Amino acid sequence: MTGLNTILILVGLFLAGGVYSFAKQKLPVGVIVLLGISSAFCLAAGILRIQGLWT
């Protein structure tokens, strides 16, 4: 696992925590959806880099 994989996964988990926190605070749905999408993209990119499917 390289440094970029770790950074992408950690950023994705950080953003997922933001989704949970913002949902508890009842912030606008658009912000929560945007954070959720960006979290999913970061996690997917990190996992794909681990598997070597994305060069």
C-alpha cells in the first residue's frame, strides 16, 4: 500500500465522518449529498489503487 492509497482512503473516511456529523446537525441535504459523493469517490479511488486496476 503506497502513500497515495492511504491518503485517499483516509480522506474518504474523513468525509464520511463529515456526512454523519452534518446529517446529525440537520444541515442542507445538498451539502450532505456532495460530501457523500466525494467520500465515495475517494474511497473507490483508494481501493482501486490498492487492487492495481487503476494505473
